[in-house]
Amino acid sequence: MSIYLAYVCIVQLITIVFFREYHLLVLLFLMIPFSILLLNRKWIHITYCLVSLLVTSLVCLYQNQIINAPKPKPAHLIQGEIHTTPIIDGNKISFTFKLKEQKVMVVAYANKQSDMSIFQRRTIDDFCRLKGEASQPEANTNPYLFNYQEYLMYQDIQWIQTIEPKSLNDCVQGKMSIIQKLISGRQHVTRYVESKFNENIEGVINALLFGDRTKMSPHVESQYQIVGIVHLLAISGSHISLLSLVTYFILIRFGITKESSLILTILIIISYGFLAGASASVVRAVIIGVLVCIIRLLKIKLNLMTPLILSCILMLTVNPSYIYDIGFQFSFVTSFTILLTTKRILSYQSWYAKALFTSSTTQLSSLPILLVNFHEFSPYSIFINLIYIPFITFIILPLCILCFIVSCILPGLSWIFEGLVTFLIECSNKFLDLCMQLPFVKLVFIHPSKTIVLLYFIIIFAIFYFMEEKNDQIKFKISLYSFFFLICSHYFFPNVNPVGKIVFIDVGQGDCTLIKLPYNKGNYIIDTGGIVQFNQEKWMKRKKVFSTGTDILLPILKGEGISNIDKLIFTHGDYDHIGGAYEVLQLFPVENLIIGDKLNFGKVEQERIDLAIKKGTNIQKVSEGFSWKVEDFNFQVLSPIKGYVGEENHGSIVMKAKIGDKVWMFTGDVDESGEKSIISKYENVRSDVLKVGHHGSDTSTSDAFVRAVAPKFAIISVGANNRYGHPKKEVIDRLQGTYHYFENRPSWSNIL
């Protein structure tokens, strides 16, 4: 049975990928299972696969038609029902809102604390009349970042409606279905946990019991991800198995028949699935749990692989977009690996050997997914999993369950369990802090191409296949050596890559430039951008404050395979240029921090200099005349003067560089008087590419400077619809004609 389903599932997966990529190579892969079946004359298998191909194609065509069909812009006043549980984060509330003809994402921001009580009252199925302006989600302008536009697209959402917070008063409670009541129940229990427990454990309890990580500390969650144990915070098959066994045992103890107990267990599993958030991993676990109960009811003998494959087929039939869900990918790949290697796992005598083998194989099978999405892998993850799997599964999870139940039944005693959980979580967090100090705690890999990802999966499959074949140990060793060769080649590829890059990164109204020299000879960052954060009251603060450093620059560095920054250059101390540098210095190795040779530094710049010193970064003050050379690449500082005192923009570091076959001019925010000084001191400032000063302000890029530099290309790093009106028309007029300019396209890069 599982063989039939496996071929059906493979055909389904390849078909879905084809309707996403529309690539002929995918069709060739689709021919492989059919060719194998034809050669072996498996006509029944072929029939099932053809049915799978037809059904999946129709579903994908229907989904693509819905997704790609343009939706009309919603009016200023809209009415409909709240379609998903409202998410409150600081002073922000967001939810999917179902209109008559489409769904929109609704967002509102509380200006007063009294608005929060309005937010708290809203729940799924409320019927509302809302006022606000609609806008379309912006496309990604930087690589390797989460694609919010695509995320909404696969939910059939094309518009974001930003509403007035008070309009959420104009709502009436609708009549909820059973499913909506369960979803609403999740909203109530998670808020109950937030109100009853301290901030150190509320996030852990909600994550482990109800699949809600919104209150988890971003710092701790990031550490879980880096060391490869973040999957322990997700609800998985172990939760559903525990729930099923406990429920079934209790029902049998109460004298209920086996058949009735199994039916009630199915209902409880499904109900818990909605309480747990119905994420991809939860849906998989619930479907498998239900299928196992049905198999026992019907007294059918099937191996465990059958429910797993069948759950995959069912999920992808209902929603083909699941295939691009990271939780779906991790969940099925690790489950499939465990079932595939069950015999080998059971062959080991000690529990430690079994755990080590299971941890190793699951980490191996999920490695390609990890590298595609996060571009980093911790070599310690196998061993840290050996510690944390039993710690979370057998200690923290049961204590969290007890903590929650006791708080409901005997609230006066809940402090005992709460204190114990808090102590254990704090010890765990301190241990993770120590782990983060280990050498090579994370290895950074350049973003793999589709070919490399395919090679990973083929070689990993070969390892598992030949591992089970006792007579093919030579092939097993070849597969293993091939894997180590591939992963080493992937890791060290930047060191042999003859291609360099200069990338102008979109940080909004700010500056950020990445210079990546060939053969990993140097990785330089000129400014980091920065979004000014104004002082907010505690109730307004969100779980994670946006930073150009952590949310834009670091993912790009990892995607480019950069594990350390050779030179971080502060052109000057304005926040829109160096605000994000704090997180970069905190989280990423920086060898040298280059700053202007000034007598005085502003508060923002001094804070980052102090952090750099604390982190062991070498601080280097530069002024006009300073230069360095890396093989054929030359860098020369033209400004500021030594011991500069004066206005911040005027004292910007201006740098001329010969990189590849082009000359580049990086100007920071230097003003017109600074440009005049440079022209008067240097005979030749001609450059092929000019990074326009001060975001296209009319205080920079004078006509004389443009004539002297004579650029073929001009790059303006500027935020769309900014309040300053940058770039100014006068600047654009000076650059047009002979020159090309790139506006609001900061990801434009030059291949060296």
C-alpha cells in the first residue's frame, strides 16, 4: 500500500513544483517515476499516478487562477467578518478580514492605551464596518528576506487595509461555527497564560501547549534556531501521540468501549489541532493521529509509512502551497527519515546510541531545507539535541501541562510549578548562552542554487538507501564521501569564487552598501542604515523592534556566504547610516571598524564604537590620504581632514575605489562645500559609478561635482515616498542626459 502511495505522492510533489516554476526540467523529473513503472509494468501504479497528475494539475490551475486574478482595491469603508484570530503585538493589531468578494489583511495601530481595550474585545467571526486606506504589499527589494507579498498571495490576499483604531468599535459578534469557537478558544487560553504567568515562561507554555510563539523572547528563539533545536518549540507528532494515548487510556478506564474511545479520541485530536493553531506540522500530526485511530477501528494492518504518505497527499490536495511551508518541509522530511531508519534505530542496544543515530539522521535529512532558508548550520546541533529533546519532552512539557492545569483548578498552588519551570528555563537559557560562545557554533553557507539543493537530496537519499543495503557498503561509503565533498565545497565556495559583488541594499531612507571582493579577499560594509525608534510607552512596544541590522543586513550577509566582516565603515554618525550597526556588531564578527578622524563623536556613533571595543573589534580612524590595497583593488579616502571638527554631513568619509574594471565613488552625506573641497584637492575624481550624496538632497551633488566626477551611473539610496522629498528634482536634472541613475532600486549590483 505504501509503495502505491509513495509513487502518487512523488508525482504530486513534482506536479506542484512544475506549476510553480513552469520549467521543462521539472517535466523530465516527472517522467522518471512513470518510466520506472513502465519498465516494471506496474499498470495499477501508473493508473494511480495518472489520476494524481490530473487531480493535482486541476487543483494547481484553479489555485493559480485565483491567486493571479487581480482583486479590486477596497473602498475606504469596508464591511465583512474577521476571518482569523486577531494578533496583538504592542500597539498593533492585525487579522484577515473577509469581504464579500475578497479577503484583505487589516492592520491598525493604537494611539492611546484606551484603544487597546477595543483591540482586546475583537475575535474571530466579528462582523465589522471598518474605515481605512488600502495599499498593496510591497515586493521584496532585497534578496534572502522573508517574502511577505508572496506569503499573502498564497492566502489569496492582495491588499492591506490600514484602518482607524476606533473603527473596530463598530463590530457585532457573529454566530460562530464549532471550528471558529475552537479557534477563538485558542485566543482566550493564550491570553489567559499571558495574564497568569511571568514573562520568562508565558512564551514557552503557549509555544509547547498551543503552538503560539508570539511571546517567546526573540533572543532565545534565535538561539534555539542557531543550534538547531527550534523544532522542539513546535507542536508535533509527539504531542498528538501523548494526547491520543492519555485520552484513550482514560476513556477505557471509565468503561467506555474501545470503538467509542477511538471515535472520541479522534474528535479530541481534531479539536486540539485547532487549539494548537493548525500549522502545517500540527495538521500533519492530527491527520496521522486520526488515520491511526481509523486503522485501529477498521482493524487493518498497515505500516506507519502509509498514514504519513497519505497525510502528505491529503494536505497537498487541499492546499498545494503547503509544499513551500518550512514547517511542512521539516515535519515530513524528519518523520519520513525516522520511519525509514526505524530498523536501524531499533538495532542499537543503548538508548544513547538510538538517540544519537536518530538525531544525526534527522539533522542530515533536513540540512538542505536549513541551508536554503537560514544559510547556517551548527555542527553542535546533533549533540545539543541529545540534551534538549529529553529535557523539553520529559521535563519542561509535563511541567508546563501541570502548571497550566493547576493554575485553572488550584490557582493558589500554581506558584510552585511556575517557580520550578522558571528556574529550569533560566538555567536552559544560560546554557544556551554558553553554547553560543563555542567556536564555530554556526557555519554560514552561501545561498545554494536549485542544482546544489537537488544534489544534496540525491546524495542524502543515496546514503539512507545504501545504509540499509548490507551488500552495498562500498556504495554507502561513496555516498558518504560525496556528501562531505559537497558540503565542504559549498562551505568553502566563497574562497574560490572569482566573482565579486557590490550591492546597494534597500534600507529605506538610509545608506548601506556591501562590497564583496572575489575569492573572499574582503567583505566591506559601508554604513548599515537605521530606522529611528522614538521613545514609546511599555504597552506600545512590540515583541521584536525592527532593525535594518538584524532584519535586512544580516540575512543578506548570510545569504552571500559571509561569516565575518573585514571592514565596517561609518561614513558619519547619523542614525539613518549607522543605526543598524549596533545589532551587526552585537551578532556578527567584525574585524575592523573604520570611522572618520574626528575630535568629537555623537551619542549614537560613540555607543557603537564602545560596543565594537567591547567585542574586540579594531578601531581605525581615517582621514584624507589614507588608502589600502587588496591585490588589484584600490581604496582611497578623500575626506574628511585629520582631526575634523564641524557639521556631521560635511565630515563624511568620502571614498574612491578601483574595483574590477570600474572606478566607484562613495560619498556618504557629504555636502556641497565638502564636494568643493574634494574637487580643489584632487586633480582626478572621475568615476564610473557615483553613490549620490545625502540621498539626492539639493545640499549635495552640485553641478561642479557632477562634472568633475563625470559618472556613467549614479546610485541614489532613498526611501520611497519619504518626507524629505528626496531625491530632489534639481539633482535628478543634473544626473539625467549623459548619466543613468537608479532610484529606489538599491539591490542593483555590479558583478566584478
